[in-house]
Amino acid sequence: MLAHLSIRDIVLIERLEIDFSAGLSVLTGETGAGKSILLDSLSLALGARGDASLVRQGATQGQVTALFDVAGDHPARHLLRENAIEDEGDLILRRVQTSDGRTRGFINDQPASMTLMREVGRHLVEIHGQHDERALVDETTHRALLDAFGGHWEALRLVRQAWKEWRQAETELARHRARVEAATREADYLRASVEELSRLEPMPGEEEELAETRARMMRAEKLATEIDDAREVLSGPTSAVPQLASLLRRLQRKSEEAPGLLEPIIETLDQALLSLDAAQGAVEEALRAAEFDPAVLERTEERLFALRAAARKHSIQVEDLAALRDRMAGELAELDAGEERLGRLEQAARETRTTYDAAAARLSEDRAVTAGALARSVMDELPALKLERAEFIVELASQPEDRGEDGIDSVEFWVRTNPGTRAGPIMKIASGGELSRFLLALKVALADRGSAPTLVFDEIDTGVGGAVADAIGQRLARLAQRVQVLSVTHAPQVAARAVTHYLISKSGSESVSTGIRSLEIAARREEIARMLAGATITEEARAAAGRLLQENTAAG
């Protein structure tokens, strides 16, 4: 319930602190005292649209804080947990409105979006007025109210679970069908590519190894040419070695004729021939080391170029060719097995749809029974509200092919205000005063089912008096046994039934300010007398007010 409301610098309110209690509380006061400002302030805390004009003149900002005491499993707490907002203890909604039009929202002192504040607010408070359409205008709300009245929670849970499973099955079926269709269109290309890549048999790291082998062979080929030239010089037909060897032999024969003269030449030539012989050996060794098979080079290049050509064709790296082959082979395998799996998925979709249809049909049957019970329950309340000639109708339409998460039914509240007239949607047929009484009858029928823990009724007794006003008071009091009810009222019959009575008034001449106070019994009797008599309070009005309070105290 709403436990406390704090308002700072909003329109005529400078500073206001209000503690609320359970049961029925009424707010009364003269016209223009500021009752609507109080409700506007509460709406602001609940996420309503802000406006710079709400800030009190001369202030830079206004602020409204609403404190709620709700159970630990209340839906509002679940919302906060889903949005990572601490929900221990009381729930505190705070809204700051600045004079330049900016606005900020906080839940439990953590910044919150207006969307979240409105969602949380809808779970905490319902504000209904004579021209407030929110509770009745949305057809989906009607269905939710019918389910709340009938307690269809388990049947609704089964429908939603079946809906989820059916949609998942349909989604998987559509996804697989799209894959099979795409694979079918590409089947020829896939088969040719897989065959080509399978023949190629690309291996991980193969490109790098082939490129390195090719580079090594090309280097060896170039060096072998140079070494062969060296062998040609040292050992070929133009080699100087034979001439040097012949020269050495001639000099050796002549050395005895001139002892000591030719020995240095002979020794040098001998060393030169030994070095040339060593050079020849080294050249031969180098040739053997650099030797390679040109056929191997050719095969290496063909393999490397084939891999790179395949990579260019598929616009990938050579390293990824093996993975591409495996993926394409997998797609072909899936295509081959696709028809079989497609059949299984189609069967699963049919079965889950059948399960959904059965659950939705059971829920629809429950709703049909509940629709009649709700209509009778609301009708029971109408005579006392001077709507004895009216008829309340729960218009239930079922479309088995129009499947949805909440079933196959559309629900709309219709009324017929007079016998013989055409029935129609409540928002189109009922007048403002009738609408508020229909709403009250509906809320009484629902009691604490399908309602927020705090209900606010804004002058729903406007234009009625006497027995009708008393009937409204009775029903508000009955509602207040289940949920907290706040009623802004001009009807003394309603005010007399309250547990707590707040008086809203203005004070000050130069700087007018709205205030509120809880009335004790004497002041309460005086206020109800004012409501009965008007500006001039008579003793008869005071006596009548006393009787009203006494009767309702005795009734309570």
C-alpha cells in the first residue's frame, strides 16, 4: 500500500508530508483547494508526463516521493530485480521536476527511466476518475481482468508454455527449411567444389612448406649455374691446369742443369697445382650439395600454384581450404539428411500446435464460464448504483486460428444502459457518470483480484447524491477490506464511511499554499456538515453529520 507521500514545491504545494493507512481514506476540501494537485503529484511519482508548469512559482525544482509497503513477492519487486534495482524494504519512487522542463526519476535512490517508473507504478497504484479510461479502454486489460476474476493462472501458464514451445518449434522449422532450400539451390556448386577440394586434399601448413621448398630449390638452381662455371674454368677444355702441369714437369727435368735457380719456381707451381686440385674437389662437392631434381621443383610449383588458385577462387586463404571443404561437405550431408530432419521438425511443430490448441481450448471454456459469473457479479452491484435498468456484458469471442500467447479469445466489456437499446463497448455507450459507477461495480466484483494494492478514485461520485452516494460509499468500504482505497470525494455519505479523513485546504494571502491534515472526530463532523450544508453550516447539518458518522461507526 501507499504508506507515505512527500511533496515539495509542486504548483500550490510548498511542503507536504502525508502518512496513509490501510482501509478507506477520503480526501475532501472546497473546490480549488488543491485535491487535483495532490493526485497530479502522485501521478508524477508514478511516472506520468512531467511539465515545467508543475514547479511552484519561484522554485527551481519540485519533488515528489512516494513510499510503498508491499509484499516480498509483489510483481513490482520482480520488475526491480529484473532491472538490477535493490528492492529490500520499502519501495520508494522519487521524481524531480525542474523549472526548465527537465525531469529525473529514482527508484530506491537508483536512477530509473520513465518507462520503468510507469511499469512499476502500474503495479502499485490505479487512479480512476469519472473520465479516466485507462482501466476500461484496453481490450487486453479486459481479458486480464476476466482471468484474474476466474483465477485462471494455471490454465494461462499452460497456454503460455505451449505457445512458447510451439513458436520455438515453428522457428526451428523455418530456420531449417531455409537452410535446406538454400543448400538445394547451391547443391551443384557444393558438389563440384567438394569434389575439387577433395582431389586437391589441402593440408594445414602445406602452403608454407611448399613455398619454402620452392624457394630453396630456386636458390640452388641459381648457385649451381655459378658453380658449374667454376668447374668449367678449372676442369674444362680451356683449363690451365694441364699446361701448368706440363710446365712443371719440364722445369723439373731442367732443374739439375742449373741447381738452385729453378727450385723456387718449381715449388710455387707445385703448390698452385695442389690448390687448383683442391678447388676442383670443392667445386665437385658443391655441385653434389646443390644438386636437385627439376621434376621435383616442377611438381612443387604445380602443387603450390594449384592451392593458391583454389584459394583465390573461393576468396579465402590457402590455410582455410581444408575447413571450407569440410564445411561444404557438411552442408551436402545436411542437404542429404535435410528432408528427413525437415519431416521430424514438421511433426514436432504439428504436435506442439496441437498441445497449444488443446490448452487454449480449455482456457477458452474456463473463460466462457467465468464471463457469465463476472457479468452476474457486476450486475448485482448495479441496482444500488442507480443502474438497475442497465446490463453489463462480457463479450467473449474465440478464434481458434487466431492463436496468441494468452490464448485464442478476445474479451471486451459491453453495456446496455436501457432495455431495448443496442449493447456496445462500455467506452462508447456509457456516459461519464455511468462509466465511473460501472467501474466501481467491476472493482467491487473483482475485489483484490486484478487490482493494484492501492486504488485511487477521483470524484467518481460527482453528480450523484443520497442513496447512490451512500451505495458508492458502501462499495468503496467493501473494496477497502481487501486493498487500500483513497477517494477524493464531495459526497458526505462517502466521507462518513472512511477510516481516515484528510482535509485539503489553502492558506495564505500573498503566497497561497495547499496543505493537508488528518481530521479527528470533531473536525471530521464539522467537515461533513460543510459538505452537507455548503458555506453556512447549520446545527441541522452538524446533527446529520453526527448521525452519518455514528451509523457508519456502528456498521463498521
